[in-house]
Amino acid sequence: MKAAAWTLRLLTLALLAVYLIRPETFAAALAPLAPAGAPAVYTQSSVLELAAIHVAIAAVATVLATAAALALAVFATRPAGSAFLPLFRSVANAGQTFPPVAVLAIAVPSVGFGEAPTLIALTLYGVLPVFENALSGIEGVSPAVLDAARGAGLSPRQELLEVELPLALPAILSGVRLSAVIALSTATIGSTVAARTLGEVVIAGLATNNLAYIVQGAAAIAALTVLISDALGALERWAARRAGRG
Amino acid sequence: MITIERLTKRYDDDVVVDDVSLEIAEGAIVAVVGASGSGKTTLLRMINRMVEPTSGRVLIAGEDTRATAPHLLRRSIGYAIQGHGLFPHRTIAENVATTPKLLGWDKARIEARVDELLSLFGLEPAIYGPRRPHQLSGGQQQRVGVARALAAFPRVLLMDEPFGALDPIVRAKAQADLRAIQRKLGVTVVLVTHDMDEATSLADRIAIMERGRLVQEATPVEVLTHPATQFAADMFGADERPFRLLSLKSVADLTQPGEAGGEPIAADADRREALAALLWSGRAAAPVTGAGGERLGIVTLARLVEAAAAKAR
């Protein structure tokens, strides 16, 4: 079972690497999908570069979203901030109800075309999963543990950094993984506002009616997302073991 | 050691602790008992400022607790609670080292103290030190909780139903251990409990709380024989009072000259055990033996029954 999972992971990684470095390797395989006379492999720009930008945008958005969500969650769980909890919840929820395309459409007039509006949309999108998970992680710390921490003489700051956050880490990481997956898949749409991501390949395929482009772009995005989600999942399980739940 | 002066805690119009004054002697074990909602836990938590009093003050060794920041104050006061509250992400050794680490002890001193405490509580440091709390039994976790509370040589140990989650056999062992360790370390213990057996067997003095007020503070014998209120009398249960009274003293001073057969009773056994032994074996008297097994005399059923009466004091 474990061996099969590893074989699958390595195979996915190998295929993705080959496609990104030498996409023409798949020319013969993709040719039946391309319209007659049209190229089967996307070569207008380097797919490796597109993949790098794709991952970079998603990573920056996830980091920004995580930082914002953690700050909100920590503040909302302090005595001084508890009154703001319902407000933060509804703001984070509202961020999630906008379709990403709508956020892009609103962002473009103010920041222009390119990567910037995509980054804004992805960041807004990423806040809610981390916020909700961090909240439930922090609120899930046993009251007896917190009581004992205070009783042992930890300051409020030490209580947060040494007890609450380490114990909430598995939940927080689970939110980060969700957020990263959403960012990786939604970054694709960024290509509609000229962000250079792997979505460009899919959109080029849609524009020229080239199924080969659509398939290779979608497959590359899917493989990238699955691999990153898998790696973050492993990190999450490691943190859960460290938090004493393994 | 601890002086509680006119301590009151009010939540809006709800008076949880009402004008309580109490003097706790150094090295004593004081059990605070009462029904749930009587304010006993709140009283305890005001001592280490987990709850801030509405009015009144607490002095520890003559020093007002308000003179120190709460988290610094708590480093000098042990605190053990029901359900132990061990940090699940830390090893047993790290858990015990919590307060010494906060106080900035050096590594060697912390290690030595952790080993000493784990040994004291019957947990082999090399085996249990590196484990996580979830790998220990309930009784072991509870002992680690008390060891952690004692790590930084506190002058005062506050305990809130520390044995509440343990099964009766493990609890009896934990209570005996606490008594022995307390005698050894000389720490002043304030113990909140609703278990009257625990209170009478462990405590030097019992403080009875009723609806936020301290209604009686006296030795277990006084509380049993001269309860200040109906509630104080009811706490012990009318059907159990004579037996609790018997359990407070040993058979040594009931021993009289004479001869009796059957299984002997140790002089340091409590009177309740002696009565049970006589009733169970259907004898009117039993021989009493000293620590070395020598005959000291006999104890009779009649003397035990007499000693169980409240007016005998």
C-alpha cells in the first residue's frame, strides 16, 4: 500500500519534471488531440518558467493569507479581542463567497493586469481556511492544559507561543494546505488577466480550440497541486505526532 | 504561612466568595470542602491570582500577593489540578521542568531536579523522562502533575481535586504518597476536594465552605464531632460519621492488658480497620502487636464502639 503510494508519487513527479523541462517529449502522445496542422506542444513560452511563476504566486498568496489569518485568529482568541470574533468570522466568510473571477474583475481596474490582481484574489481566498482552522486549533486546546500553564507561571505571551500555537499547529497546517490547494488551482484563472501561470497553456488551448494544449496544461496543474498538497499533508501528520496525538 | 483576609469575589451581583478570612499554618495540609458552587475553587484560585479578588487580600509569608506580577507569583506557588493538565507536546521531563525553566535555572540543575522528583514519585527517570504524557497511565500522569507543581521548591502547593479522575485504588495510593512527600518537603498544602474521606484522612485542618462563606475551620475531629452548621454535619453523612471518627486515630491508645486469640491487629492500624476486622471475624477482642510483632495487649469491640460515639471526646 505504502509502496504503491510512493510509486505513484514518484511517477507523477517524474512525468511532471519531464514535461516541464522537455515538453516536446510528449509531442507524439499529444498529437492525436491537436487539430490538423496545429502544434501539439505549447512552446510560445517556457512551461518551466510558467510553472515557477505559478507556484511562486500561490506560495506568496498562501504565506500572506496565513500571516493575516493567524494574526486575526490569535487576536480573536485573546481576552481583548474576543468581541471581534463574530466580525472576523463574517469578514473571512464574505471573502470566500466572491467568485475568484469577480475579485479579478474588481482588482484589475485598480492594480492593472498581470500577477498583482491574481495575488490579491488568491490572498483573500486563502484567509478563511487558515483562520477557521487556527481558531478551532487554538480553541481546541484543553482548558486543563491552559489552566496548568498559567498556574505554572507562564506569561500570556509564553502561553500563546509555547502551548497554544504548538498544540494548534496541526490544525493550522491543515488550513495552510487547503489554502495552498485553492491558490494553486485558482492561480490558473489568473491567466485571464495576463498573469503568467500554467493557466496560460489552458487558455491558449481554449482560444485556439486545441485540446492538446488544454490537456497538457490541466494535467501539469493537477500534478503540481497533488504533489504539493501531498507534501503539506505529510508535514501536517508530522506536526500532529509532535503535538502528542500520534 | 498563608493569611487570607476578608477575601470576596463578586461576579456582577453574584457573590461567589463572601468575606472569607483564614489563617493557614506553615507545613499544614488544609482541605477546603463544600458542595459544588460553594466557592471553594474560586477561593483557592484567588491565592495564586488565577482569579483576582474583588476585595480583601492574601498574604504569603507576610507578603501581599498583589506585590508581584501574577505570572511571577505563580512560579513560587505549586498548582496541581484535576485532569493534571500535562502539556501533550512535551515529554514528561520537560513537563516537570516547566517552572524551573521559566525561572532560568541552568540545565544541570533542572536535570537533577527532574530526576529527583520523578524518583520521588516512583517513576524511573531514564524510562519515563523521555515519554509523552499519553504514554502514561492516569495515575502516573497525576503524579507527574504533582511533581511538576513541586519542581521549583514552592512554599505553597495548591491542589484542586487532584485525585478526582483516579479510580479508588490508585487514588488511595496517590493520597498516601502525597502525605509522605508533603511530610518530607514540609510544603504547605491547600487542597480543594468534595471527597470527605480524602479531607479527613489527609488534612490537618478542614475548612468548610457554604454558599461562598467559610462556616467552619477546625481539625477533622472537631468538624466531625462539633459541626458548626447542619450543612457541615450533613457533609459527612450521618451513617458514616462514627466510622470516620474511628478512622482518624490508631488503636494504640485503646489497647488494654489481656489475652485474646486470632489474627493480631497492628498498633498503628486505625480504629476503623480494627472494628472491621473484629466484626468480620466475629470476635469480641483481638491481640494488638507493635511494629516489631511484640504483644502489647488487646483491643475490645466494646472499647471501639465506645470510641465511635461523638460524646466520648
